[in-house]
Amino acid sequence: MISIIIPVYNVKKYLKDCLDGILMQTYTDWECILVDDGSKDGSAEICDSYALRDARFKVIHKENGGVSSARNMGLKEARGEWVAFVDADDMISPRYLTSLIESAEEGDDLIVGGNTYFGNESGETVPPENQVVTREHFKDYIFTDTEWTWQRIFYVVWGKLFRLAIIQDNKLLFDTNMIRSEDTTFMLLYLTKIKNVRLLAVKHYA
């Protein structure tokens, strides 16, 4: 099962489109944990309505504490083998989860896909080739700029599947004291605990 964690805070304008994208997934073995971080614009009620509509949606209401505290709450409730983070103002295509999980193998620690690359100078997208990068080569990608910037792949948490067991065994959490780049810190911590990353040339996150 894939646990999808979505922090929600005053995103009423975008939330239904995001959650409809979850419902349309061709991969159906998922749970979606909606963490309402003290919304005041009606987002909380939208979350509740989707939970009534489909039991795979689970809603947590909490006082506002920021995106890191919301994601941490979601991680505590997650029950899947894999974890996917989705932002409430983003959209995913119906094949998003399928495109990531169908290539996963037993030894994979992190699956990277989604719309996680920039364009080249001519304006055309330059997706990565499908490949597995082992730990000893992480630094070659993290600290080296290429024509399709690797920073976007390793420095954000969306567009990926994480092993929940690795997160739990190492007690990894998002830093609630950070007001920006908290996902970068989490990513770098996660990379210190894993042996390989599977990169996929897929684009299903917007």
C-alpha cells in the first residue's frame, strides 16, 4: 500500500482538484492522510466530505503548526509500505502512482519520478534516463549542475516514493523550526540512510 500524505491549510481553491486526482488513480491500493493544519477557509469541511465519500481518505484535524508538523503527523498515522507526499495545491495525473510503483524493485529505497526536472536552454524538457543510482554516486548528482538540474530531484519531497520503514527505523521527521527548505533537510537526512535511488523518466505531477 502507498500512504499519500497531504498537509492542508487554507487551500479551498485548489483542494478538490487535488483530491479528485487521488480518486482517479489507476493504482488503487492507497490510503490518503489529509492533515488539516487549522484551516479557516472551508478546507477542513472538504477533507471531511472526501473521507465520507471514500474510506481510503483519513482526516486529521489539528491546530496550525506549519507544514512540517502536518507532515510529521501524517507519518505517524501512515500504514503503507511506501509514502508519497503531495501538496494540496498541486495535481497528479491518473497514472501518477502507477508510474512510480510499477518499476519499483525489492531493493529500492527511493523512487524518483513525477515532474521533477527543468527544461534545457531551448525550452524543451530533458527527462532523466531510467536508472539506479547507488550511494557512492549520490554526491555526483546532488552537487553537480547538469542541463536538467538535479537539485529539483533531490531537494523536494514531492514526485517520489519513500520507504516508510526507513523513515520509522531512523526516526526521521521534518524540522518544525524551519519556515522554508524543510523538505530539503528531510531529503538530505533520508539520503544518508539509504543505499540506492531509482530514477524514472516519467512526468505525472504538476
